[in-house]
Amino acid sequence: MRRNDSPAPRLRVDPIACQGHGLCIEAFPEMVGRDPWGFPVLSPNPVPPHLLRHAERAVALCPVLALRMAKD
């Protein structure tokens, strides 16, 4: 954990809500891959500070709101 901060955010996907549109994959390939059926596979690592804007954009692009950032 970083000093005086909450834990670094991680990407999370709701597999029930996700429809596999792939916008998150296109927007944030650094941390979002694709499984054989076209659904996102997320990196288990926290989002590095220099990539937070990219992660926020990927979350915002999800048309079904299945992608989010969680601080756990």
C-alpha cells in the first residue's frame, strides 16, 4: 500500500453484464486482453499511476457499465 493513500485501483469486470463489445480491449490493451470468445481478460495487477487515465477511459467506454475500477 502506498503511504497515506488508499490501495491502487484494479480493473474489475462483471462477467454477467459484459456483452463482449471489446471497447475496453481496444482502449486499454496494456491491461485488458481478449479471451477466445472476445471477452475481456483483465490484468490482476493494480493500474499504475501513469496509466490511470487510460483505465478511466476504458471504464467510461463500456456501453453496459460492466467494467469498473475498484480499490481493494
